[in-house]
Amino acid sequence: MTTPSERESTAVVVVAAGSGERLGYGMPKAKVPLGGEAILTHALRGVASADIARQICVAIPEGDQELRALCEEFRQETGEDGPLISVVDGGSTRADSVRAALGKVLDGTRSVLVHDAARALTPDRVFQRVAAALSSGAKAVIPAMPVVDTVKTVTDTVGDDAGIAPEIVTGTAPREQLRAVQTPQGFDFGTLVRAHAAAEQFDDSQAAAITDDAMLVELLGIPVHAVRGASQSLKITTPLDLIIAESLLEGPLGLRWVEG
């Protein structure tokens, strides 16, 4: 469990600035309803329930007053005993949004977890595992799940969007060494700030190759540790993902909390 002193020196950045185009709702993903409430509300509730941080800093689409009001409603819901809720305008990329949020982190913060609002059903225990690994001395921690599918590498010069033209398989990755990475990803605060400062010098192609914060820390040569994630920590990206998330909320008691 997180100690009071560790909680006081920890912040969670919630990235909620995505457009959500693939969901097809015509609104930012964080606003899309899930079980009668916005995806962002579920994500914030999960962070607060884990009880690991004194601050939650939310990056939202620039100028989005509805999401800003939603964050204020959640602050009132949690009351004085809940974490401080800070809201910032995100940027044009995920990395820009994270950097904007890091600039609002409270003085004295030593650890920061970066969490995608789209992983709105992440269980408490995943946050707590990441926080525990940080408190044990790790500089970077990711939650991850074993890959169950066979994974092939293919050429990137053939194939088409319709899936008709075949790609050519170039190899088979060793499944026992593969992990599907989730969030929250946890970091020593100074390490993550340094990693993002270095990334600001990337050209467009280098920036496009970065898919999560852990990659930035890897480029600094700092070991990234992996802890167990959870199968219900799915990323809500497509309409099918939303259907699955709805079923987790509406299914038999305890379904959301099944390990793995």
C-alpha cells in the first residue's frame, strides 16, 4: 500500500485530449458516454479510488469547457479529502499534452503516473502495483500483459487499406518475450521531465515513432520495469472496444475485477 508520504509526493497525469474519431461519436473521446457517464468520469474515479496521489492533472482538448466543467464536478464529488484536480489544455500530440500537464504538477512531486483516459476501467491494483514499484526504487514502470496471439512481422511496402493486397511475412516474434503495454505508466518525476525535454528536439519522423512515455525514457538508457496489468484495462478506441467496456460495467458482479 502507498504510504501517506508517498501519496503526498505523487501525481497522476490523465491524458484526455484525444479526438476520438475512430469511435464515431463526433466528439472528443473523453466525452463519449460509457454506462451513462463520460469516459473521463470513469477514468478519474479509477485514479481517485486507487488512492495513490495527492494530485490528478487532466489534459483536455484546448478550450473544451464541457470537459473542464466535468473535472470540476468530479472535484466536488470527491470533496476536500480527495486529490487536487488540475486541468490543462492539451496539445496537438499526446506528448505535447503530457508536457503541458507536467508543467502544472505541484512542487515536491517525486513520482508521476501517466494514464490514458481511454483506459477508463483500469482496476485500483494496477495503479498500486506501479506506485509500489516506484517506491521500491524503479525510475520507470509499465503495466503489461503477456501476448496470447502469434505475432508476425511484415513488409511495410505492400498491402492496402482494404486488406486485399497481401503483405509479406518477414518473421515471427518470440511470443514469450512480448508484452502488451498499458497505462498508467509510472516515472521518477525528474526523469520523465528530462525525457520529454529531449523529445522536444525530435524531428517529425522521430516524434511519430514514439508511442508511449516509456519509449522516451528507454532512449535515455534508463531501465523500464514491467508489472502485471489487467485484461479489463482495455483502451477504448473503436466501437467494439466501447461495447466490451459496456459489458464489463453491466455484466455479473465482479466481472470488471477479474485478474488478468
